[in-house]
Amino acid sequence: MSKFLAPIHGWLFNKILILETIEKELVIELESKPLIEKHNFLLEEYGQYIPDQPLAEIIDQSNIHGWLQKRITIAETRQAAFVNELVLDNRSAIEAIMNVYRKVGISVAKEANLQLDDPTEIFNALNNVLLEGMPCDRVNVVIEQNNQKINWKTQNCVHKTNWETGGTDVGYFYKFREAFTGGFVQTVNDDFNYNYTFEEEQLHEITRK
């Protein structure tokens, strides 16, 4: 990796790639000629997928932070726009989208090949794959943690602007993210459950069964 890049840049880059993997799986799972044509249009309108090349070869070395932030914006906004097209085409697509998110969460956990028996360690592993803006955004705050559970809250939403720019209520994203996280957690260790509630604030829990 270039001397200008730090491990945290590769860490964030991989999380963006996971988000794009979800989109690619959506295209495969919900394949139809009209939707593929719409998705191709969105790739042109919002930006193409990240090329399958090492980060050091494609990143703007003079503006690393700005390049990564732009890629997050492109990936989230394009995916939101595609979800909007899917839901407009068929309201029942919401369940199918959730299933894709869950499937990718399971796949990512299997690929990581983790054997964790501590809720805090599982939370940290989740943080390594779930895109929550830039590291400086500090989205999640832990409320309580012990060897049986970890509770945290989302103190600010970094997805709302991108999803609404793509024409989709960010509430859909929260449903999809819940599916991804549930699949990830149970695959890492089936002795744990993930619970999510969103009333006045977003609350999360990984708890031992």
C-alpha cells in the first residue's frame, strides 16, 4: 500500500466495497430486463462501481479523505435510487431486499471466519464491516457492555441525506441494515441475537441467548 495510505483507509474502503456487493446482489436477485436497464442508467447518473483494483492504484492520493467520502456518497445514493426503483416496480420487493442484505451479512461473516464468544468482540467485528460514514463521524455510542450483552445507540444518522437524495426514505435503510446485522451476528456465533428498536432514538443490542 502507498506510504500515503494508512490501514484505516483500507478498512473504510472494504466497508464501501461490501455496500456495493449488496447492490450487485440486488441486481442478480431481482433480475429483470427493465430493472437492469434502470440500474445501468443509475450507474451513469450517480457513478460507476469502484474498479476491481488495489486501493492505492485508484484513490486520489492528494485528497484521500475526500475521495473516500465521495465514494460513500456515490454508493449510498445510487443504492437508494435503485431501491426506490425496485419498490416502485413492486412493493413486495422490500422483503426480497431485506433477504439480500441478510444473505450478504451471513456471507461476510463466513468469509471473516471469526470465532467470537464475547458480545463486545462481536460488536467490534460488526464495526469492521458495516459502513457508518467516516471514522470521524463517531456514529455509535456504547451504553452498556458485559460478557452477556452489549447495548449501543446511534447518536447521529449519516445516511439520511444520501438515501433521500436517491429518492428513498432512510427508514428503509434501517430495516435493511437490521437484516444485515442479524445475519452477521448469528453467523459469527449462533448463541447471540441482535435486537434493534427505533422509537425516539436508535437502540441496538447484541445479547447472549
